[in-house]
Amino acid sequence: MGIPSEIKSVPNVAAVCVDASLPWKIEGRIYHRYREEPMYFSDVMPVLQELDALCDKIFYPQATVRPRTFGKLQRVVQSRQKAAPVTEAPAVLEKRGKQATFCVAITSRANASWQGKVYWAEQERMESFCSERELLVLILRAVERTGADIEKEDCDGRQEESNVSGTCDPV
Amino acid sequence: MDDKRKATFLVHVTQCENAGWQGQVTWLDENVTRNFRSVLELMKLMDGVLHESDEEISGQSG
């Protein structure tokens, strides 16, 4: 099964490649059609900022509310010119993280939030999300599972190599 | 831009609608309160304080 068309066809589709993780923290790279070089991140906040800025840059999907700030005036930062893609979706979606890869497609931005679909490339699983919080929880839980699996594989591997029976020490 | 800017916020979550959080966030250093409609908006409000210059925040009229 390849990447579903409802992910591939969305102009803002982005590959969130997770290379390393700690509990509730991820590190990796983001690729999308409007960026030549990957954006490296070491926490979740830059992921949110990059994807939100991408939607603003290409006017898709349009935000349904004006952004709020602590400034006295509600400042609206919107570029007048729509960004042009520098690469095609297949080139973006072939990227892979060392730990996990999530292809994120934001299809609407209602309630000052995001709605869309996320596809976990390694597991070939797709989920819908109703908010950016839900997207983050999906990604972080999936990464946590992957991390646990890697830990278990490492542990099992060491046990096989040493051919010692007994309990598995945490790494 | 001052990357080392520090700030203190009081976050009051009053609702959990639309798979997100809604409530009020108060920037305690300036005693300014804003409503937020999602976690994204809350984070952007706080990030705006930490990464914008004083002129951008206080130099606006209205």
C-alpha cells in the first residue's frame, strides 16, 4: 500500500521525519514542497510553527480566524504573494526518519486550530486529527511506541548474542 | 530580537472543545490577558512575547 491520495494530493503535505525522541520530545527534520532544504527541529514547537507558516505562505488552507497577539493591536502578518513549490510531492514523501515518519496533510484551519490527516509511513496507518493537539498526541504516542519497540529489539538482540536467559534490563 | 527574553504566564484552561483547549493566558510581567482558542494559539501568543522585540509588542497603537 502506497501513500493515500488524500495525503499526496494536499499542497501543504509535509514529511515529519523523527530521528530521535525522549518522552514527549522529538528531534528530526521536516520536508515539504516549498522548501529546498529540510528544517531541523529539536522540539514540537518549531514543528507547529513551520507547518502553520507553510499554510500561511501558500494560502491553503486559509485560517478562519485572525491571529491574536499580546500587542495592543491585533497584528496580521500575511505575505501578499503565494509561494511557489520548489519540489514535487513524491520527492517529499520519500523522505524517512531514523525512528518514524509522519506525512501530515492539513486540510482546514477552523477554531484557530488544524484539521487533517496524518499517515504513519512505516506502519502504513492513516488517522484523522481534529486539532494540532490531537496531531501532536498521535505523533508522540506513535514515537513512544516505536522507541519502546527499538528498546525491546536492542534488548532481545543483546540477549540472543549473549545467550543468557533472564530479565531484560532497561536501556 | 532578544533570544534570552524571559516571561511569566498564567494559563487558565476553561474549556476543552474541538479536541483542544480554550481559556485565558495572562502575561504577568505586563499584566495583559488574552483569550486563546486552541493550544496552537496559546503557544503562538507566548512565543510572540519571547521572540518579538519590545517595539513590536508595545509600539503598536489601538
